Amino acid sequence: MSDVEGVRSVLVRTAHVSESLAIASILRQAFIEYEHLYTPSAFAATTSTSAQIQERWNEGPVWAAVQNENVVGTVAAVAKPNGLYIRSMAVLPFARGQGIAAQLLKVVESFAVSGHHEYLFLSTTPFLTSAIRVYERFGFQRSNEGPQNLFGTPLFTMIKQL
């Protein structure tokens, strides 16, 4: 799906519960190339099922990045006492490189600011180097705060002050 102009229009909007199957599929497709670097339990936790994703609407907002009427990316957030936690951010492999991740992060940041959160934070694995570069460009910095692993797969936390 390439475009002669390079970037296709993408709308980031609140996701619908009915899109939980599509979101689960995006997570699986986005992380499948890294499955061998995760423990089986960590991969299962990273690639949530549709039923698990449906529960997220009880915990905080879920967003969808839509291109040509198809969901191509997603992110969710949960308010915590120490800030707004970003989780399950993913963009389909064919849609990467178009700035979709940055658009998703901007929506989350706007939500955090409107909710008077002092910072955003997320956990990632050291082998997701492209994602880490996106987070760093968006102003996230590595922190020594935990968690340090997810079911035996190494993790680290990244934080952005708002």
C-alpha cells in the first residue's frame, strides 16, 4: 500500500468496542516478527485477545488510527497515580513510516494534558529499537523505574514530562 505522494491520510479517533478483534489482530501482526525474543507468556500478554481488549474500555480510552476505512494502528491509556500509562501501541507493518505512531502519541498526550496528568509513561523491550526511536523523538526518556521484565522478557520504562 504505497502512495505516490508518500503519505496517505490517517484519522486517529476513539476506537469502538466492536473493533476489539481488529485491534487484537493489529497487535499480533505488529509484534509477530519479534515473537522469538519474548517468552511465551510475555508474547501472550503483549498480543492481547479480543476479549481482553474489550475489557480496556473499562480502564481508559482506546484509540484507532484509520486509513482508507481500515484500522491500521492503535494505542490505549490508563490513568495511574503517577501519570498516564500508555499501553499496546502498535502500527501494522505495511503502514509504518508514515508518522502514524506520532499521531497516536499526540492524541494520547492531548488527552493527558486535558486530564492534568504530569507525565506519560510506557514500558517497552530493548529489542523494539524502531519504537524506542519514535518515543525518543517524541520526548520520552529512559527511566530506572520498573517494571524490569514481563514474564521473563526484559523491559524498561520511558517517561515524558508534560
